[in-house]
Amino acid sequence: MQAEQNTAFRVWGMFAGERFDREFPSVAAWRAWRRINETRYDIEVYGMKSVN
């Protein structure tokens, strides 16, 4: 079963050597953010989940 389009999406891990815990409005927003940033910074994802 796929996540709904309007479900918020939480991702946590390491970004450029710093811990991050961030909520994105959708999985598509997360993918766009990661695509932009992964070319310049190291991104390690420790976990992700859909939140309501």
C-alpha cells in the first residue's frame, strides 16, 4: 500500500556531519530536497516514516 500524497514524511539521520530530524510535506518533497543536497553534502538516513 502506498502512502497518501498529502501525508507528511519524517526523516532523521546525519547531514553534512550534523544530526537532523526533519518533517517534509510529502515523499516527493523529501526526494527533491535530497537530490539537491546530496551532490554537495554527505547525507546518511537513519530512519523515515509517514506521520499524520
